Amino acid sequence: MTATHDMALRQGNTFRRRFRFRGLTGDVLNLTGSVIAFSTGTGCNRIQYETGRDTALTMTPLVGEVELLLTAPQTRELAVGVVPFEIERRILDERTGQWDETTILMGSIVVERGINDER
């Protein structure tokens, strides 16, 4: 079952969020062996991160935590309004060599207009 969560951020501000995932029974979701992917934005302003590849998305697998960092220049480029986001868990199926992909969190980010334009 996919959880939903909405967030808000302001253009031009650093945005850091820690997510703690739990299984259906409420126990910590052990993310060991997983790759976590984050995606948001639209068109040329799309942001995509993957654990193990991008330092802006990190995880502590045994406690089911994922931390996301969006920099001020990145949030400045997001369009004002509502943009969807998704966090996906990928686990390699060793029998087939294929990645099993499951969306574990989805929702919207409300992007509020920022007035700073420092670069």
C-alpha cells in the first residue's frame, strides 16, 4: 500500500526532510538491499535522485530512514503551484536480475513564491 503525504516549500529556500518508513504492521521497514529513488517537478525542472548515486538522497536502512536535501538553487527553479512527488523502493530480484519497483510514498509539494533571487 502506498502512503501519501503532502509538503510545502518556498522557492529559493533549502529544503531538508527526513522520512521514516514503516511496514503494514507498524514495524520499521528495513531498507537493507534497497535503492530509493525520489522524483519531483515537471518538464525541464524535474529533480530525480537515487540513493547510492546522489548525495542529496541518503538512507539509514536498518531504521527505515531516508533523508532528502533540495538546495536553494533547485527550489528556486520549481514552478509556483502544486507539483507531484514520488519515492520509490527498488529491490533487485536475484532470480530474474530485474528490479522490483514499488512506490512507497507519493503526494504533492506546494511550492510557494519566494522573492529572493540570489545566485
